[in-house]
Amino acid sequence: MTQITVADAALAFAPWLESTAAELDAIDAEMPLITAQMDLLDAYLPVFDRPVTELDERRIRRARRRVLAARRALANRLNTGGEAA
């Protein structure tokens, strides 16, 4: 009986470990939404341990609008048969 190590098993599936071109294209198409969501998270993080100021509220509101705009743009691209699928 031969023993198979974890490294041997991982190498057996090596061709499937790399992202395909279609997967990379989908990530690239979603990148504006991902970036907007990261900006929204960056706006929320500072206010977890201190009171929210008016400037914080504005920053969060703007970040939410950017997320919504990015979602709308991605949905419109998907509905019109764009490249993000």
C-alpha cells in the first residue's frame, strides 16, 4: 500500500488551483463594487469606539451612495449582457 501525502494530493489538483480567465474577468468586473464596499467599511470602522460626528455621518453616507452606484452599474452590465458573468 502506498502512502499519499498532503503535498502529493495538492499537486494532483494543481491545474485546478489557478483561477480561470473567466473567473479573473468576473473579479475585474466586480472590482468597483468591491472597492466601494471596502471604502464603506473604512468609513464605519473609526466610529465603533467613539461617538459619530457630522463629518463621519457624511463620509458614511457618501460611501453608501458609492456602493449603491457600483451595485447599480454592475447589475445594469449583467442585465444588458455585459462582460461581468
